[in-house]
Amino acid sequence: MIGDYQRHCQERVDHCLDSLFTPPLAQLERLYQAMRYSVMNGGKRIRPLLVYAACDALRGDRAQADGAACAVELIHAYSLVHDDLPAMDDDDLRRGQPTTHKAFDEACAILAGDGLQSLAFETLAEARLNPADPALRLSMFSTLARAAGGAGMVGGQAIDLGSVGQRLGQEDLMRMHRHKTGALIEASVRLGALASGNADPASLDALRRYAEAVGLAFQVQDDVLDVESDTATLGKTQGKDQAHDKPTYPALLGLQAAKDYARELCTEAQQALQPFGEHARPLWELASYIVERRH
């Protein structure tokens, strides 16, 4: 089921995303080409999938979630463009293609990332893609801003860069990844729930517990794949974490224990979905997919 669901949601969000990259001025053609390149060059679209699946779990209309699905993918793409820069992770490959600063240039990549970040909030504000009432839309803005900023993803990246060569304990490693990776995943689930128009405190709490577990599981599996997979399969340089002496779950726990931990987190996430019954089946299957994926 997840394959068909994933394809449908990917097609839906890609159609919406593709409409966003028309330059308002001829002089901005190259910038918008770089922005489009950074977003439309593949990707699993896991964060938009989580938006749609959370909306479905609360029996919302999927069309209500298009703006949120686009916004989280735009934030994710911007973060990848900046993470790949020479001043950060200095990567040459992303999704099997040259990173944005290699395909264009470093200055253009920085501006493309900046543009994608702004476009995410512009998209969330657009009634065509986010028909929520103004008060709900403001709550969604706050959710995304918190997840993307210093208290979320950006803060996690700062901790990551400051941890190179250090040995972190499991609690510190979890805290870093709950910011760097988990914050945007948690926001994706919450935004989908809010977009449904049917969210209440109990459902939001259950979905928060799901998202916290699945967000951490995603990063644990990423760490495992950096050890086990290869560059062609990953679409990015394999072994970079070890080469840069970054703290990871396999380094801390051992490879098999890290795999076991990812599965435990998957089970924890799925158990949090019990109140939603079969309406949460896509979220349930996405948790399994996240820890079973090979790239």
C-alpha cells in the first residue's frame, strides 16, 4: 500500500511545487533555475507524505494540506542546499546529482537556499494552497518557524558542527538529532493535523508521540545507511560521517544495536497511532518504511 500512497502523494506535491518556480523578473531566471533544481531533482518526499498522512488520519481533505506539504519540502530542500556547502558538510553529490553549489556556484546556492526558505512561508500563506482560516494559518506559521529555526533544525545543525571529533552520550546525541532531523518531521505531522481542521489536544498529543519516535528512527536509520550502504544507492557520498568523525548511533551503540533501536522506535511510533484506527494506516506504514529504506 505504501508504494501506491507514496506515488500518489509525490505526484500531488510535485505538481504543486512545480508551479512555484516562475521568476518574477527575467534577471532572476538563473536563481529560480537553481531553486527549482534543488527541489525538483528527486527525493523521497517523506515530509510531505507525513503531512498528507496526518491529515488523512484526522479525516481531513488532502487538498487542505497542499500548502503545508510544499512548505516542509521547501524548508527541507533549503537545508540540504546549505548543508552541502563547503563551509558545512562540503558534499559534491545529492540525490545522485551534483549538489546545487556544484551545478551552479556557491553564491547562487546560498541565495537559492535563502529563496526556498522564504518561499516556504509564502506558500503557507497562500490561500490557494492553504485554505485554513487566518487563526489556524498563524498557528501553522508558528509551527514551521519554530521547527526550522534556532530552536529546531538550524540549532541541530549548529550542535552537529560543534560536535565533530567529540564523543556524545546517547542523551546528547538524541537531543542533537531531535533538533536537526526530528524537528521538521514533527512539524510535518503537526501541520498535516492542523490542516485537516479536525485536530484536538488529544489527537495532537498522540501524533506528537508518533512524530518524536519516527523522527529519531529516521536519523538512526540514516546513520546505519552511512555505514552499510554505498554512494550509488544513497545518492550522496557514503561514509562521510565516519570520515568527518561525527557522532552517530552505530559509533555509540554498535551497528546491530543501532538497527535494533530503530526498530524499537518504529514500534513506539506505531503504538501511538492506536486511537486513530485504520485511518492512520499510511502513518503506520511510513514508520516501517523509514526504518526499512535503503537510501
